[in-house]
Amino acid sequence: MDMGGKMVALINGNVYEEGQVVDGNIIAAITFESVTIMENGTKKILPIKR
């Protein structure tokens, strides 16, 4: 979602921005369709549930 011009994701009830760490994984990118994380050095794209 867009929060004041910045893309954020709601994960497990918490709001995260790109660059933050969730469960040991870095959030690399957030779009309206997906969240991309770095998991053990590998990019993983997680689709957004609507």
C-alpha cells in the first residue's frame, strides 16, 4: 500500500518498508502486486493477497 508516497507492506499485523528485516529476511521491494524479499541471498517474490 502507499503511505504518504512510500510503499509499505502489512505483514502479520505490522507495517514494513523496503530495507527492513522480517523474520531474518530483508524486504527488497514492495509493489501493489508483490513483496520481494532476500532469503539466504536469494530473491523470493511473494504475491499480495487481496
